Amino acid sequence: MILVSSDVVVVGAGPTGSFSALQAAKLGAQVTIFEEHGKVGVPSHCTGHLSLAGIRRFDLRLPKNVFENEIKSAVFYSPSGYRFVVRFASPVTCVVNRALFDQHLSNLALKAGAKIVNNTYVDSLLIEKGTVRGIIFKKKKRTKKLVSKVVIDAEGVSSSLLKRAGLSSLNSRATVNGVQAEVDKINNIDNDTVEVFLSRNFATGFFAWIVPRRDGTAKVGLGTERGNPRECLRHFVNHNPIASQRLKRSHVTNIVYHPISLGGPIPRTFYDGLLVVGDTASQVKPTTGGGVVMGLACAEIAGKVVARAVRLKDFSANFLAEYERRWKKKIGFDMMAMKRLRTMLNSFSDKQLDQLITLCTRLRLDESLKTVRDVDFQGTSLIRIAKSPRILATALYFLIASFF
């Protein structure tokens, strides 16, 4: 069965899908969002630890109930328990309820004129003569085809559409397995402080975290490139000296699993009739796995480019390549720098991680970090401090700043 579509089809109602739909709809394009689940934002896989500057940058005007906490401080623990503390005078980041956050963005898109179709699984792209002409989707066990002028693939880290279309997807070798539990209480932790734990013992290729909420609950998780993530989390909670004390009276209320792409953007994010955005394009910080702010920056560009394509009736790869040129100009250098830092960090042994944290303290790196102005787009910060003769301190500065 073939249906006539609107101008633009967006696959996925996550932040990048909804935000790209919002931008395109505001500029007059007819947009339809297809969401696999019955409710936007559910299930939630993300910690929701975002920079306040990033939220302000996009003028999201989030309702108060979306915010679960505001963060002024971070504590970084080495494998042996050495700690490095960074504290700001005012909040730098926040913790948001990701379900409510996603729903707010989808509502903004709807108010701008976009439509959303829930409970609909997009099975593949409709490709004719080398051009994406729409999507093939399943709803109520029936397979249907929908013809459109351009598709924005914002399905998430699975990137199944790209694979089925024969396009390059994210680098699976640079992906860690993430797990996050929500707990009902947390002990002896400042309410405005996140804690980051570095150790190859339970979080090879990544780190573990404890992110408190104002109400006394917390989000506890980690990523690992090897081993069962659930077992790694259990080991962390039960055997890490700090985490075990924080969580000894806690009960898990929810647990989710989600792969995290750390390999940097995919080789190509445009095609005839197609743009790829967000986690699908691996537009994610290789240092921390944070993808919301980076994804929103790229989604904003994607929405504006497809709206112009609709207006000019040009959906060729040559025209849509403007999207990739613009997002690379925006975040390309930052991504390259953070990817190199991820490679450097992964090469450290636990002993070297101990030395890293103690060096941060000895160099009083916390004082330098207080000058950070942009915790999302850090390339300019790196350039600014690269003039320092302390090259290692420069690298550490950039590395720690990327956790905010």
C-alpha cells in the first residue's frame, strides 16, 4: 500500500528528530515524524546530564518540571581512589528528565505544524534509481510505503536503515555497552555534585558515574567495551570503595541498556533524498558519549537545509551536501580533538589513571577549569590554552572539561 506523504519524513522523535522537524516546519515544510514507540521519550536510555549553556543556545524554554537538578561540581576518582574536584560558583550543567525533555521538543515541533505518527516501525528506506524516495514502515502488522521528497534519519544508534540501504553506519569497534540504573536513595554525596569513576577494572574504554537528583534519588551507570555491562555495574556498585558506600542502602527502581558510539561521525551524512543526524550519524562526544547538544546543533542545520531543499525543489546529494559542510564547520574540529583524547585515555593503564588524577590536583587544574566558557564546543578552549608551555596540562584541561 502506497501513501502520499508530506514534504519531509523524520524517522525518530528523539531530540534530534524533533528538533530537525521543528526547524523545517517553522520554515514552511510539511513534516511527518515517525516514532517506533507509543510515547515519545519512553523508554529513556540517557542520563540527561546537559550543559546549561547548550540549553540556552537553542532557546528551548524548558518547563521547570523537566529539570531534575543543577550541577556546580564534579569529582573524578582514579582506580585507587585518588580524587580531583572541580567546583564552580554557579551551576554549569543540569540533569533533565529525558522523557519530559523529548516530549517538550516533540510538542514544539507539533506546534510548528509537524505531524507525528506513533507506534510505527520504519523498516527500511524506499530507494528508487539510487535516490531515497520515502520509507517502508509497519503499523499494526501491516507493511506500507510512504513517498516523500526527503528523509531525515534520526532513528538513533542502531542505524538499521543505513545498514539496510547499504550505507556506512557508525563504527561498531568504537562503541561501548552502556548500562544505567535508577536508585531510590544515595548516601553522603553533595546534591549538586556528579561523581565520575575511572577504572579499566569495571569500565574499560569509558567510565562510571553517579548523578544525583534533588529528590535524593540518583542515576548510576557505566560504559564498557568488554564484558557484560550488567555484571560490570554490579561489580562497580558492590566493590568500588566509594560507590559501595554511596549505594549500600539503595534499591534499583529501573535499569536500561544502550550502546554508546565513541568513534566520531560516520563518513557521510547525506545522500540523494536523505540526511543523517544525531546518534545515527554518531555526532556524539567521543570523550563522554554526550550526544544531545551536539545532535541539536546538527539537527538545527538539517532542518534548515531540508526546508530550503523543499522550497527550491532540489533533493539531490549535491544540494543536501550543504548540511554536512555546515555541521563539520560547526563541530568537526571539536569531534576530532575529542576523538584523539578518547584514544589517549583508552591507552592509559589504571596506574597511569592514578597518576593522571594526582597530576590534575598537583597542577591546580581546577582553577584553570573555572575559566571554561563552553563545555560542549571545546575546540576553541583547546586553542586558547594550547599556548601554555605545559602541554600535558593542556591535554588534561581539555579532557576533564569534556565531562561537563
